[in-house]
Amino acid sequence: MLNLDALRVFLTVAEHGNFSEAGRRLHLTQPAVSQTIQGLEKQLGIQLFLRQGRSVQLTEAGQVLVSMGRELLAAAQRIEQTMLSLHGEVVGEMSIGCSTASGKYLLPGLIARFRREYPQVRINVLVTSRDSVMNKLLAGEVALGVSSKLIEHYDLEYQDFYEDDVILVVPAGHRWAQYRKIYPDDLLDEPIILREESAGTREVLRDGLIKCDISPDMLNVAMVLGNAEAIGMAVEEGLGVAFISRLAATRGIELGRLVEIEVQGMKLTRNLYMVRNRRQILTRMQVEFWEFVKRVRTYSINPSGLSLAPG
């Protein structure tokens, strides 16, 4: 019989590529991790990893086990939580996949309030790209997702979660800071820092520029960075201007390091959605959280984090 704890160790090693990091994540020693993997390979009669110095690489068999192992662990967790929920209590554990901004600035306050109502729940937040959120949701690796992207898929159900502004920010000493307003054409001569092509804010900016008869290819791109916080820091250092989520910019603005600039005739917003997989059987806790989000619709940002009020 396959041991679920051993499978969990295997998946952690597969995710991080070495025994030491897997041990750190699982609070196990490296020898304990190594011994567990060796035992699993012996039980299955096949090699799961190729050892390459301190790192490891999945064999073909290991790649197959990753996919099946994730499904097995998710199923085991659903069974356990479903049995617990039959007692009538809101208890258990679940994972929510989300993008960086929503994960850091929205979910912590929301989860804290939910746990005040239901203290026996545990919610894990998996911060990843919006495309990965959808893939993990469809694969059953997360119970719920937060995304700015609507995918036409029969299995996915959405509800409105938050409307986020995408704003132009410049460093405090920038010449635009004294005017607080520019025209869209002014963007063409200024070094600009962008998110990667697949990012929601990049897509919103592209659509906004096109509406102003500006081709995105005309921008003077100084660099491309993979998350809003890194972009905010680069702007603070004077490496360029940028369009980022207001969620990510708020703290820098309130500390006086960033200045928000209005672009005449160019208001950019993106909708964030809570998403679930219709085919996935949700536990009572997961259903309660979904309904809880419906009830909580007014968010306010402050320097210390997020406060929530029923909307």
C-alpha cells in the first residue's frame, strides 16, 4: 500500500529539485528525506529521480508519479474533509491559488476574518501566475482560485471578487510628480517597466493604449519584471515609470516613494474573480468560504494591510 506521507515527501522533492529544500519545507532532515525516497523507489521497483550533485531530476516514471500523486493526495484530503464536515462543523484545510497582488493584499485579511468565524479551518494560499491558477483548479490541486482572467470552460464557475485599478506610478522626484497628470502620448518618450506578456496588468495596459490609438510596440521599454513589487522597487530607484495594480502601489504611495499620475482619458481597471471547479466536490468549509466571499464585497486598503466590511 502506497504511503501518503512518503508520497507527500516525493512531491515536495519534485517541486523544489533537491532533498535539502524539501526537508526544510517539511521540517525533516535531509537523510530522512533521502531514506523516504529510497524506500518509495524500492517499493515501486523503479527509479524516480536522477541524482545530479545536490539537485535531482525526475525520471519518466517520476513525472508520471507526480501527476498521479497529486490527484491521490487531493482525493485523500477531500475524503478526510468530507467526513469531518458530516459532523456539521466547518473544519478542515483547503488551498487557494492566486496571483501575487490578490494573494498578498486581499486574501490575508479575508482569511483572517473567516477564521474568526471558523477557527478550526486552515487555508493555504498558493501564489502563482494566473494561467497556473486555472490549470491547478482544473486539475483539482486547489479548491478555489482568484484570477483576473475569464476562461470559457464548462467546469469553471466565477463570482465577482474585487475591482482593481491599474495606475501609472513614477518615483517621487520625477518631473511628472509636480503635475500629477499627463497625456497618453507623453508615455512614448519615457522609459517604462512592464510585466511579462501573460500578466493581467500587461493585458489591461495594452487594451488601454490601443483605445488611445497608441501601439504598445511604440513604448520605450526599459525592462520587463515578473511581479508588481519588483516593478515598484525599480520605479522607486528611478529605472522607469510603470503601470501596476493599485493594491501593489498603495504602500509606496503612502510612504512618499511613489506618486500616482493620471493619464488623461485613460482609466484602467481589471476585475478579479473567485473561481471554483463545478466538477470538484466541495467540503462544507469550502462552500462556506465561497458564500462568505459573496457576503464580503467592500475592501479598504491601509498601510498596515487590509480591512474588510460587509458590502
